[in-house]
Amino acid sequence: QVQLVESGGGSVQPGDSLRLSCAASGRTFSSYALAWFRQAPGKEREFVAAISWSGSSTYYVDSVKGRFTVSRDNAVSTLFLQMNSLTPEDTAVYYCAAGSYYGSSGAIGLYDYWGQGTQVTVSS
């Protein structure tokens, strides 16, 4: 069992950076693979980045490779997403998710627990 709460969203200009956090509750945090998804108005929820339970494996959607970095700190039960060189296409509600599987994956069906989301807006 795990409960997830995202934070760190906000409004920024193109080219700016933002760091999202996802705080987890529960004693089995390190047993879950974690991921970030995002959803823009009128769009389907899409995968952004995933990280294995140990942090040794990561996976990104092509559109954010080289700009976003996913990491986790199991000691404080927190997932992070460092977002650099932001563009208007990154505007969305960002959600963190947890799943009981081995490795890192963008398959939404592997994730059982979801946070409430945090808004990221990139505009001039």
C-alpha cells in the first residue's frame, strides 16, 4: 500500500526549469517502481518517465530525453522529476504513479497507485 502526493508545479516561461516531487506514505515504498505521467486538456494521459525500485533503471518518452531527469530517494520516500528547457508542449497536469513490477516501464497498466496531480504551465 502506498499513497502519493505531488508538489512543485507552477507557471514558468519557455526555457525555464522546474523540479517536481512526489511524497509517498507507507512502509513498502522501496518495493515499487515509480513513474511520472502527464495529461493536457483534451488529451489522453501519457507516459513521461519511470524508475525502478532501486533507482538503477530509468526510462523516458522520446520528447523529454535529455531535458528531464527522474530520480528517487528511498530514505525519504520521495520521487523527483527535474524538468529543464521547458516548452509550451510540456504544459499539463503531472501525476506520479507506483507499480509492483521489476524494472522501469511506460505501460500505464503496470501502475496501481496514483497521486492527485500538480499543474505545470509553460508560456510567454
